[in-house]
Amino acid sequence: MTKRSEIKQEDIILSAIDVFSLKGFEQASMEGIAKHAGVSKRTLYKYFANKDVLFEVIVGKLICRFDDNHRPQFEPCVSVKQQLVEITALQMSYLTSEEFQRTARLVIGECLRNQQMSQKLGAQFNAIEDSYGLYQWAEQGIAAGKLRIDDVAMAIDQYVGSIKASVFWPMMMAHAQPASEAQFRQAVDFAAHSFSASYAVA
């Protein structure tokens, strides 16, 4: 059962995302966040010492969405394409969620506004893409003799990037409607087919 305090913290975080998105980190204030959340400043400070801590919690929630995903294992007896489709459907489906979109848009926007913030967050986000587990999965496929890839990082980045180009960036940058499940599956299927055709060992 969800505790009342957890619900209140979540309400505060969602309100903070709204305020940070509207005013930017520098112009946002704890007073404004408390007002938007409908809580007293005393209550806000009970959960979050300052807006730096609150912003770090928001970023942490975004990163945890990646860390929560399991690490896939390469299956030599299953086709490369089938494995990729199944892994990606599980690992990347949250990209189309409204919650993830709002949070990611905030973080990206703040990095564009604030060079210092961008540098601070850079180290945290450099490792995010590997949280899909596909780099390790590909290395296992190479070791099993089922994949032939000269540059694993580039191959995986191209694979993930082709999917994001269809289902992530249009929503992020152009505020397009979220991709339907059919559109997401189509993007994944096309990317997995291209990856398999390029790197799978016959």
C-alpha cells in the first residue's frame, strides 16, 4: 500500500517539473514550487532541503527508469532479430510514456539553458544508453560466434537511434502524439531487421 507521504512527495515532484519547465532552474523558487504543489514551504522543506536536491531527485527518477530494466543475455539458439525485438520491447517501451517525456524534456531543456548544469548532468547521462544492456548482449553474441561487429558501440547506438528517431524525438522536439503500440513495434521490427542483416552470422 502506498504511503500518504510517498504520494505527497510524488505530487511535489510533478509540480516541480512543471515549474522548472516553465521558468528554468535558475528562476524557479521553492516558494513557487510549494504554491504550485498546494503545500506549505515547511512541508516542502521537510522532504527536500533545496531546489538543487529536488532537481537531482527528478534526474534520479529519470535515470532509474533505465537502471530498473534487466540485463538481457544473448541466446545462441534464438535468432538475432527475435532477441532484439523482445529485448527492445521490454527495455524501451517507457520512451513513449507521458511521465518519461515530461521529465526528459525538462532535463534536456535545462542542459540547453545552463552550461554548468549540462556539465554536471553529462557524466550521469553518458552511461544511460548502456543501461539497455545491449552492449553486453552484443559482446556475448560475438563471443558465441553469432554476431560479427567491428564497433559494438556504434552498431548499438545506430540501432537505438533509429528507433528513437521514430518514437522518441518527434514527441520530444515537436510535441507530436505518442507513438501507438503498432508504430513502436514497427520501428523496432525495422531496426532489428536492419541490425540482423548487417551483423548476424549466417
